[in-house]
Amino acid sequence: MKNTIKVMGFTILVIIILLGAGMAFLAILGRTLDKESKSYVDAAVPAIIAEWDINELEKRASPEFNEGADYEKIEQMFVMLQRLGKLEEYNGSAGDASITISFTGFEISAEYTAIADFETASAEIQISLIKHGRRWQILGFRIRPVSFSERNDIV
């Protein structure tokens, strides 16, 4: 009876230690993924929107994005967005990465929102990323022009 209690106690202790180590590992990994994905977004978004360059978007697009993308419509939208004028300032991005674990495996993704100022208005850019191997790629890319009067972050 005493041996059974000792074995159960030891087993519970090992489980607690493993859970704690796993949580610590995920916390460190999460911070690393946040830094990586933010850096990717803060390089990719200005490269795409500075000249509304569809080639910059295409070379960063994930296979999942390409499956549903109509690049002719995206090109038309980019031509329309050129009416905003030249990019004056990219104000950075806010968001984070996440890990989704399922029975079929896991997926690393990220969601960010960025603000950019152009000559005539601002634009809010929502960008979704997915990580394939060691490479971040664009999963979704949405732009919403915002007049300066609608902005909450400027006074």
C-alpha cells in the first residue's frame, strides 16, 4: 500500500513537472513567434503598399492565399488605392501569433493590424500570416481606407 502511494505521488509529481516545463516552453516559443511575425509584417506591409505592388504581395503569398486569390481583382483594387497618394508614414503593426494544435498536427499563424498614412487619407491593413516550416507567408490581406477624422490614435 505504501509503495502504491509512493508510485502515485511520484507519477503525479512527474506530470506536474512536465506540464510546467511544457507551459514554460510554449511561453518562450510564443514570444519568439510574436517577434518573428511582427518583424515579417513590418517589412512586408510597407514593401507592398509603398507602390501598391502586386508582385510584392505575390512573392509573400502562401499557397492557401493563392488558391483563392483573384490577382486581376487585387490589381484593380491596388490601382484604386493609388488614389490615396504616396505613402507618407507606416505606423507599425499590432497583433500576435498563435499555435493551434489538433489531431492532425499543428498550425502556427498570426493576425496583425497596421496603420499607414498616405497623402489623402490613412489605411488600416489587416494581415493574416501562416508559418510553413521556417517561413512566414501571407494568408490574408485586407485594406480599409480611413479618413484622418476617423482615426482614434491621432489627436
